[in-house]
Amino acid sequence: MVPNEVGDKISDKFRAHWDSGEIIGITAVVALYAYLNRWDDWIGSVLENLPIQADGKHLKEAGWQVGKHK
């Protein structure tokens, strides 16, 4: 939830599998998608039919609703 609160335990697990450049790349992609998700939520971007259809198959059990993204 808060990237700057990642401790040594998580950092060590990352470093066991990826080098610094790869970790930076992973972090950049996660940060980009976090930004885009917040933007889409704020702006209320309209979802295409395919994601709306996937709601019934995958997300409905978790309580997700299309809401303002219709």
C-alpha cells in the first residue's frame, strides 16, 4: 500500500530473484499502473464491453461493480 514502507524482508526477497535494474523496471510498471488506476477512477473512464463482461465472470464474487465506469 505504501511503497516507501517496504522493509528489508521484502527487499531481500526481491534481490534474491532480480538485479537492481530489473527491480527498478518492476517498480516503474507498478507505479505507472497505480497512477493510471487512480486517474481512471477519478475521471470515471468508461469501460469497454470486454471488461464489463469479465465482471460477471471474475470480479462479482469480490463485490466489484461497474459503478461510474458505465
